[in-house]
Amino acid sequence: MNLKNLFRIAVRALVRNKLRAFLTMLGIIIGVASVIAMLAIGEGSKQNIRKEMSGMGTNMVMVMPNMQRRGGVSLGASSSMVLKYSDVLALRNEAASVSAVSPEVRASGQVIYTNQNTLTTIYGVSEEYLMIKKLEVGSGRIFNVNEVRSMSKVCLLGQTVVENLFGTGADPVGITIRIKNLPFLIIGVLKDKGESGMGQDQDDLILAPYTTVQRRLAAIDYINGIYASAVSEEKSAVAIAEVEEILRRTHKLKESAENDFRVMSQSELIETVSSITDMLTILLGAIAGISLLVGGIGIMNIMFVSVTERTREIGLRMSIGGRGSDILKQFLVESILLSILGGLLGIVFGYLIARGAGSLMSIVPIIKVQTVVLAFSVCFAIGVFFGWYPARKAANLNPIDALRYE
């Protein structure tokens, strides 16, 4: 029996039981749609995070204190006092692969203007910080060297802070606000950055001279971190090695001693986050793929039912010369047809689900060709694997027993 006739017989068998065929395919449809939607959203999320992080500069180098431990208990990196402003000066003077360096001192506090208030984070930085982090001033200006030296109480506001205190569209340059009950003059407003790929509001911040935040708000003599910019993305690895060498010398660390600081590049951070999102995407895809297995079991079950229902038909075909291999092919083609049709519908529904979920999450889902090919291949394999045993059972029926079957 040729393939064309086998295909025609399989289609007639499925059309006779349209509802049963659709319900059988439903497991495959749900499984394929889930896998494609999960992988598409995961890939879209990864690209979105990479784009957001790349927007902050792929040549950025970050220096943070290492985790401090006491009695086997982690005290956290923020409790470390190993980084000093002298480290910033050493990097500015000695690091040839670094074009700009800024300290960072963080403090959280309530910001008040008349009867409005909001809780935000105040970052104490130098004037190079905006260039390093790719921040832009929308109105006003950045503080200058003299204001940093004199610990001037001036600041720049992010758009979220502006909206919380003054309302949407306001330009508060020249207005005085209170941060932790200290008066600060607003000299600038930052341009809108939106949410980061990790869901963090990049506009909920205040920038002020690091000396002001360090002495007047945080009351500390150390800094929380150092941000630097390599001369180019290609020089990031060289810059990291250079920064590590300089800081080990300024911290007077022995050769056998571990670093009391961590040096990371934005590129490394992007790759780390990408690898994490890849693992999560694969995990979600694997969980969604379990429904494909359930769909395959459903196909096997229905094929067994079909063999039982058509026992007399099988006996009649064998009695007029039909071979066991023809019966095997007939039921195998039906099983594969169910899987492939379910897979095609699953791909369509997966695309629609991915687009719908992407619009809700503000993500552009990315459906790779490899994903579609993989899903289609898995459907074909499921059709063969779960359809072969019932088909073999049909092919091994005794013609006389089959004709007597009621």
C-alpha cells in the first residue's frame, strides 16, 4: 500500500471522529504552545535585559567591597569599610586603561517638599558619574568640582522623585527640598531612564556630591563603591586587571591574601545575567514540555481504542491479502498525523500566547527557528514512539480472531 492511500485512509479515520481527534491533539497543542511561548518570552526577556544593561555602557567597571564575615556569619558587602576615596585617587592617577572614575556613597532617606514627601535613595557621586552610567541632564546642570570640595547641599532629581514631589511635567530647578531635614537646592533634573531589565526603577534616585552624602547624610568616612569607565569595551579586561593590581597595592594585601574587594565589568555582568535567564528559560521550557509527554500518552490511549474498535476491519483487510506491515503503517500514519496537526496548531497558539504575554509584560518575544524545528521534531517523534506499540498490536492480530471479534 502506497503512502498516498495510507494518508487518505488515516484522514478518513480522523474525520469520522472529529471531536475525539481534536481532544487527542489537545495535549500536544497545549504542550507545544507552552514550550514555544515560554522559550519566546524567555529569549525576549534576555534580550531586553541585555539591551537595558548595555544602555548603561558595556565598558563600565565596578568595584565593590567583598562580603564581610564575623564568626561564620555574613555581614554583607555594605558593612565593609575597605574602600576609601584614596582608592579613587589612585585609580585616577595610575590606571591607564580607565578614562573616568567616580566614588559612590549611598544613603536612604525621606525627601520633603511642603506637604509632599517620598522615600528614595540618595547617591553621593562625583561629576564623572553621569558619563560613566550614561545618565543625561534634562534641565539644569551637574554640580562642579568646587561644590564637591565644599560639601555643597545641591542635588539632581530623577523623574520619579520629581513626579512624587511636584507632579508630572514639573521643572523644580531652583527649588529647595529637605533630605533628612537638611535643605538641598535642586540644580538639575535627570532625563527619564525607565525601568531596568530587572524591573528596578532607574528614575527613583537623587544625585548629590559624594562629600555631602558621605559627611552630612551617611556620616561615614568610607565609600560604598567605585564606578569607572574603561577607555573602550575591548580594554575592559585590561582595565579590570589594572584596577585589581592597583587596589591590592593600596590595600597592602600580601600575595597569598584574598581580595577584600570585587572588580566586575558590565560585560561580565551582562553575560552572568544572560546565563541565569538561559537556565530559567530552559527550566520553564522543560516543565512545559511535560505536557507533551502527557499528550503522547493520550495519543497512545486513543490509538489502542481505535485498534479495538476496528478489529473486524483489520481482520477483513488481512483476509483479502493485507499484510501486517500495511496495518502497522496505517495506524502509525494516523498517530503521526495527529501529532503533526497538533504540533502545527500548537505553534500557532504558542505564537499568539507569546505575543499576548509579551504585550502585557512590555517584552518583545523572540521565536527562534530552532525552537519551531525542535517542537515539530518532538511532535513527529511522539507520533512514532507512542503510535508504534498500538500499531504493532494491530499488525499482530490473528485474522480469524479479528473477524470473530464483536
